[in-house]
Amino acid sequence: MTMMMSKGRGSGAQKTTIKNKVGILVVLVLVILVCMEYPVDAEATYTVGDDLGWSIGVFIWPLGKTFQAGDVLVFNYNPLIHNVVKVGKAGYVTCLASPCAKVYRTGNDSIKLEKGINYFICTTPGLCLYSRMKIAVLAE
């Protein structure tokens, strides 16, 4: 009789343990699904110059903003007048692009930030040097 009672008790304890394990499994699956929906390191997209777009005097736009490597900058501008060129520090300071530099000309260009300082200029004569149509963006 003692055996039967212990079997009955053991069976109830096993059911409780199984219920606990199923509950934990359900919670873990929900956490995984939420993490897949909202990744922690999701890249952000920023429109350079906000409503004014990539334009004269845009050099102050990055101030006070925090960027991460992988974030995307969207450059909106009139392609008949402007362009965007990613340059190094020397190109940023001198407002001169290397002949090998990629020149973006669509008027709606998306460029992913790399870790470190990313430099961009407009090579339309005078706009970078005199109108400060350039930005330096630190991506952490």
C-alpha cells in the first residue's frame, strides 16, 4: 500500500515538473520571437540634413547625434547641382576627392556607416570649401 501511495505522489510531482518545464519553454520561445522582431543592434536610418536634405551648411547636422556602425545615412539632394562623395580625413579637410572615390549622383543615396569617422563631401566647385557642404560622422 505504501508503494501505491508513493507512485501516486510521484506521478503528481512529475506532472508539476513537466508543467513547469513546458511553461519555461513557452516563455523562452516568446523571448526568442520578440528578440527576432526587435533586434538589439538594429541599424537606424537617418536623413542627412533632416527636412533640408544634403545642402549648403549641412556640416552641423551630425552634432549631438549618436551613430552606430551599420546605420544608414540617406542623402536627398538635387542631382543636377549636388553629389555625395565618401572621402578620407584629408579629402574632408581639403574638399578634394580622390579620382578613385565613388561619386553618388542619384539625388537619393543610402550609404551604410563604417566603424570610425565617416567623411562625406559635395564636389560641386565651391560648395564644400566655401559653403561647408560636408559632414564628418562618428559611428561607434
